Amino acid sequence: MSISVRDILKLDSLKTLQIVGGETGLEKCVEWIYVAECFENPLEGIKWLQGGEIIFITGVGIKDNTEMLLEFIKGIDERNGAGLVVNVGPYIKTVPSEAIELANKLGMPLFELPWEVKLVEVSREISNAIVLSRIEENSLTHFLSNILFGDGELEGDAIQKAAYFGYNLSGECCICVIDIDGFEKYLKLKNLDDEVSISKLKVTFRKLVQDVLEKHALKVPIIDKDDSVIFFAKSEENFMKRVEKALIEIQQLIHKRIDGITVSVGIGNQYKDLKMMKQSLNEAEIAIDSLKCEGLNNTIIKYRDAGVYSLLFNIKNKHVLENYFRDTLGAISSKDNKDRDLIEILDTYLNENCNITVTAEKLFLHRNTLKYKIKKIEELLNCDLHNFNDCMKVRIALNIQKML
């Protein structure tokens, strides 16, 4: 429930606020407000920014110095400010076109506010909105955490409490998990290792998700977990159709707005009792894990479509899985085996429904070479890959290998 730059435009005291540039940055989160005025050197007024502030100026120290205003905007951007509001009047009569062009280039929201609007009233209303948002967010996060991660019984009527926060969770509901694909690899690729940058990335991710859900009139409770966003969804047919459309749009928007990032979505089974949302969450996460096993990104999957992985991930004793894999495929997976490609050949062969021609093309092998390899696999494993039961046993072992 963070307040975004777009959100403050809805406040009563800011109805006369007009955006003139940097509209692509309207999703930036506003942590606080900052009135930056300095008579001698206006650039001194922004050196204390922490990031996330919406900055107000009257231009008393800048006046008609366009170059200084441009430096001012660049400084705000360098310090991760959320936006700039120029109180147009006697000092800056209108925002120059050069400043608007720079704001558009940087994605820095730039506004004009009429002189007659009192900054003290504006700052008070924005501050109150930020504080109330944080209080409500903390309360909602505690409530949702208790449902999804708590060990004890839910206190009181959970559906009634959800209604207090404005969410209708009566009837059957399920959990949707939106997970950033390969998040750790992305951080290394972008050299992001400080908590501030990582936190801002996650906040942007969540805000984009919220905006799309709101666009599709989906008022749903949301909570964060690591590099994922989790939300509750009612399992009504029309509601879920809107959810599925929104999820596709979320994937597209995040890939467009956050360079190099894709997200996958897992959807758990539906349950009427909110106590079962833990189970639905676990199912949604298993669905996503099944995608990772198959090397898939940017995909939406329901738990019921996760196939045998829905069983394998629920086996808590990993030794059972390891033993099954070793007993079934140990002969072609051991370090002593010189034919290291046999596992890949076997996996591709089964994926292609034991079709020699298609498998050979996919692996760039001659048909006779592939036939020889298949025969060798059958001999080593003491199995018949034209027998359904043998194929099923081998397929489960291959899935276990990917999972482990």
C-alpha cells in the first residue's frame, strides 16, 4: 500500500496539480516530502535527499536560470527522488520546455502547482496519506502473514477481518504467486548488491503488480515474500478470467518496465476455508518450482497442471527420491559412465514420445547413432523403452533429477 506519485494526484489539495513531464515515472513510490529552497545555491537544497522524496520548490533561488533548473532535476534523479513540483508564480512563471524534455528523458515526474495553493496544506495532506498508508499496510501485512505463515489458529472471523480492510474473501479462494525468474542471477548481472537498490527494485515490482490489478478492477489483498508477490483471488469464473488477463499484462509490463526481468506465476487450488490458504500457497509455489525444473520462464501455471511434480515436491524425505533416482538411472548417471549425454538423450527421447526421427533432429544426431544410443540405454538400465511402465518409471526418475 505504498503511496505512489500517481496516488498523490488523487488528493483533494492537489486537484490543481498538473503534470508537464516524466509521466513514465508516476509509479515511483513517495517516502516523504521535501521543500528544497536555498537562496545562494539552490543545488545545496537537494544534497540531503535520501531517496523517494517528492520535492517542492518555489524557485526563489533559481528564477529564470534554466541551466540551474536542469542541474536541479538531474540532481534529484541521481538521488532517486520521486518527483519535482514547481510552485509556479513570481519566481518561475512556467516550467521551461528544456526541463520538460529532460524530465521525459529521465522518467522524472515534473509538475506545475498554482501559486495560490498553500504548500503547508499540500505537505500536511501528503504526509498524512503516507502515514495512514503505512499503518494500514502494517496491519494488513500482519493479518495476511497470520493466515499464510502463522502456526496457530486464526483469531476471530478471518473473513470479517478481511472485510474490514475492504476485501471480500467469502466463498472459495486461491493463492496466486508472482515470482521473479532467476532473481539472484539478475542481481549479479546488474551488479546490484546493496539493500537499498534491491529494496527499490522489489517495491517497483510490487507497485506494477498493484497497478495492473487495480486497472482490471481486482481488489485483492497482497503480501510480499522474498522476490515474490502473493495475492488472494476469489475463485469465481468471471473473477478468475480477469485475473488471468491481468497476469498476462503484468508479465508484459514488468518485462517492459524493468529491463531484463521476467516473472512466472503459480496458482494454487481453491478452498472455501481461509485456513487452507497455506495449502494453496504451498501448491502455487510447487507449481512455480515445477517450471524451474523444466527450465521455463515467463510462464503461468496452475498447480493441477504441474503433473508428477505435484507429488514429488510433497515427498519431504529427499533420501527416498535420491534412492529412487539412483536405483532407476544410476547406471547411466554415475561419474564412471563415459557416455555423459545418455541422460539428455533419454529425456529428449521420452519428451518426443519415443519418436526416433524427431529426437534425432532435435539432438543433431544421425538416426542410426540415436538407435545405437537408445539400445545402449535399454541394456544399461535393463528396461524396454517401448514398454509403458518402464517409460513411466524412467520419466519419474528424470523428473526427480531435475527437482533435486
